[in-house]
Amino acid sequence: MFVENIHANGPNVFAHEQYVVNGAEPNTTYDVVLTISIGDPTCTNPSFAMTTASITTDATGNGSANHVFTHADAAGLRGLLLGGVWQLVEGGTPVYATGCQAVQLD
């Protein structure tokens, strides 16, 4: 799984995340779940999790999706250092997780 997290810092888009999966199970739908740890760039104390997208793979197991966060979505989190982990979840079961990524919000 590849996650590109772009912080646009514009008037309408706070962040744009692009998710890409290659070589996963064919013709399968996965949820992308983002777990945020507020003030914890090591991700040891998760604060909350949210489903940001669904990816349905093609016959070769490839797929992509994206999510746009608005400024309202980031209300109360601006200026904070966060830890983030992105998971692919199938039927409620995590099948892949990224490592913890530190994210400094503008």
C-alpha cells in the first residue's frame, strides 16, 4: 500500500491523500482506516480512527482511492504534531498497516 499525504495549505483543501494498492487480492474491497495519535508521533497512544476511503481492486489486485480533508475536518488539530497509521481492512480485519508516520499540521 502506498499513501501520499499532501498538505495543500489552501483555502479549500487542508490535505489530499492518495491511496494505491498493488498486488493485493483481486476483486476485493478494502477500507482505508487512518488511526491518529494526537501529540504522539510514535503512535503508541491512539486517539481515534476513521475510515477515509474504500478501494476495490481489479482482476490483478490493483486499485486506488483518495480522500480530501477540508479545513473544518482539521479543526482543533491545527499546529499539532500527530502520529498516523494507515490500514487496509477487509471485513473488519486489518490485512496491512503502514508504519507510524509523524505529521506536523499547519
